[in-house]
Amino acid sequence: MAQGKVEICGVNTAKLPILKEKEKEALFARIKAGDEKAKEEYIKGNLRLVLSVIKRFGASNENPDDLFQIGCIGLIKAINNFNTELDVKFSTYAVPMIIGEIRRYMRDNNSIRVSRSLRDTAYKAIYAKENYMKRNLKEPTVQEIAEEIGISKEDIVFALDAIQVPMSLQEPVYNDGGDALYVMDQISDTKNKEEKWVENLSLEAAMEHLNPRERHIIKLRFFDGKTQMEVAQEIEISQAQVSRLEKNALRTMRQYLS
């Protein structure tokens, strides 16, 4: 991505306006009253925010013009849904929405698909590896994983390599009749930690609405980047319990921020 280009989607980025806080407040009051011209002016005044977000996707092969357009959709959604009564800056509310819109586009635009059988094999291997490490406190070899799940090591290597392509983090990994475990539960959240989305969302206030255990779990998961299994081991409860507590905590925080 040419992060330094002056023009993107026909917009001269060097001439984008910068709105002051009082101007933003005045425009938003007009927007709430149904003033479309004020909305257009507010969008233009926040296009630099979209540009700052798409720079985070500089390592991708996506066209920057496309990402900018998708980011603008996220910006408009943020404007439509922003509650001025919340003690949250518009930028901290809008950034995650813009990022989410771009990520959905990149996921849906991905032409590479992995067969269900390959995903199943890879997920079984991941789950077997986690269990082995929990029992033996060391990482297993591919051969040991193969013996654990009864699948050849060649097939395991192939399956694990196949799922390195982008896929939904909401894909179920394992279900024992209770709460399903998802891909995102098996992955350390280092990317989110690097992007500091927790800080960007100003969730400190929202976290005050959680009980101490939920707050501790959220900090371990999203500040320290630990997997649910690592959290479960640290606070000595099951991974399923961690999953339930985390989902409940995030639901509470979303309700506060919505």
C-alpha cells in the first residue's frame, strides 16, 4: 500500500479538513436534527481518521482505494450510531467500527477456501496439542499429535499449513456438548494487543461495570494476549468457564458502550 500517496479515491489527502472539538459538537447537533449537509461535512472532517486506520493494513495486498472506500462505510456507520451522551470520544468509538468493516471486507473478499475435512483435521490437532501441553507441560511433536488423534503426521502438517490462510475466528474448533470453543479462543490475541483496541475503545469505564473475576479475565485476554486455555490454567477454572465469563463480560461492556 502506498501509505504516502497524496490522492486516494480522487481525494487530495493533503487538503482534508481538520475539525475542532467545538465544530464537531455543533455539526453533530445538526446531524441529529437531520441536517444531511452537516453529516457530509462531518464525514469529510473525519476522513483523516479513515486514512490512519487503513495504514494498519499496509502489509496486505488489498488496493488502498478499496480499503479507503470500505473504511468510509465504517465511518458513516459510526456517525449513524454514535451516542453523544456517552463519555467517549467519537474517534475512539469510530476506529473499531472502521477496522471491523475493513476486516469483514477482507475476509469476505478472500477467494481462498479450505475444505471442511482439512479444517476438522487442523482443529483436532490444535486441540490435541493444547491438551498434551496441559498434561505434560511441554509441546508435543507432530508424531505425538498424530498418535493422539489417529491421523497421519503428513495429513496433520498439510491441514495445519492449509489453515494459515485467513479464515473466520468464529469457526468452531471443538464442542463437547457444552459451549463450543472457537478458533479465536485458541489464538493469543497479539494483533489486537498491538493495535491497542482496548485502549482505543476507552474501555476502562466499561470495565468498571464488571465483577472482579470478569475484569481479571478481560485484562489477561486482551491486555496480556493470553489464550483462554492459558487464562484457565492461571485462575484454575475450566476453559469453558473462561469462555462463558468472557462472553458475558464483553456483552456487558458492549451494552455500556452502545
